Amino acid sequence: MILYSIASGSSGNCTYVGSGRTNLLVDAGISAKRIENGLNEIDVKPDTIQGILITHEHSDHVTGLSVLARRYNIPIYATSGTIREIKSLSSAQDIPDELFLPVRPNEPFRLNDITIEPFSTSHDAAEPVCYTMQANGYKLGIATDLGMYDDYIVSKLDASDLLMIEANHDVNMLMVGRYPYFLKQRILGSRGHLSNEASAELISRLVSLRLKHVLLAHLSKENNYEELAYETVLCGLSVKGCDYSGMQLNVAHRDMPTQPVVL
């Protein structure tokens, strides 16, 4: 399996997942042109994408969805609540109804050789989910836009070979930054985003001999930077006494593709 972050951050998110037989996208929160260019960099033709998995309806996850889905007639998989909210967007009025395919949390489904399981998340959206995917004996999990995590989230991501996990903000940067108070409270709340420290705590519960790659994702442009997220998570894992010697940790770029991770 291959995971390739085309963009990951507060200004836009799009991730490619491929199995060799199946090509998928998770979210389409940047322009269709940028998604096409990103796919071309790894020699994947946009017209071979067989599905777009949407986590939720916020603009940084659906900005390019309408153009991309209509241009290549790509099915869109999302929860009923997310589909309803997407259809209410002026930018999505031209998406044919038949392209929307509802999914339900905790009910796995297959697209060719990939088994996909949506699972519920705590975020301020209509019916948000994240996804795990399994193929060729490997499992990967993508979990961003998490206001909090619990045993349920851990159980869904457990036994993964590759994880893409949110490390949105540094709490100190957020608190002294220019965001208004209500926005700071939203980000810090149980339906907001995971801090670097919370990301480290979640990852510490998922470290195993099987877990080989972790990609930190969805970094805030204003309240985080790659080196800080990386060092904070490593420090957090060390404090927890985790043996992460067999795990590679990287950070997804906000505004450009990140080197693909191949299982």
C-alpha cells in the first residue's frame, strides 16, 4: 500500500491511498488542479481514482471536490450527515446525486481489494468520520480533526502498519497568538483539534512492533511548525517510555506533497 499526502494542514487536505489495484483519495480540500498535479508527480492519472472518501464537510476538506468528482465521474463516499451538508454548499450544487454513496461508522465496506472502515470522531461537523484501510496484509489509519481521542479511537487505529495522525497546534503558540478567544476555545475544545502533546499521547498508545510509520498531519499554519511538532511528539513518546526504535516518524507538509510512504 502507498500513502501520499498531497497537502495536509489548516488550509487544505488531500491524501492519496493506493494498493496497486485501487486508487483512492481521502478528502479533496485543495483545488482540483493541485490534486491533479500532485497525482501526476507519482504517475497516477486522475481518471483512475475510484473513490473519494470524505471525512467531513469543512472547506479545507472539500474545496476541490465538486470539480474533481464531476470532471472524472468519481464516486464520493461520506456519511449521510456529511453528504447533506456538502449538498447545501453552493460550490457542490452541480455534483450529480448518483455520485454520492453514504457510509456508516463502524460498518466496513470494500472497494476492489481495499477494506475500508469509517469510524466516528469528535469534531464540530455534522457527522465526521475518519478511516482505516486494509489491503495486501497491511493496515493504515488516517485520523485528523480530532477534538479528543478515547478508547474507541485507539481500538480503531490499533494494529496499524502506518498511521497519519493529527498534530495540529502547539498550545503555547495558540494561546499567545492572534486568534480571537472564541476560536482558541474551539481549537482547544473536545470538538476541535489535537495538540502536539495530545498527538504524542495518542501515538504512545498505538506504538507496537507492527507500527512502522507515523506521519504527523494537519498542522496549523499559525500555531505550529514542522520541527516543533516532530520534536514534541518524540519527546512525548520518550517521556511515556515507548520503544519507538522500529518506527519512522515524519511530518506532512501543509502546502506541498510529502514523500510517499510505501508498505
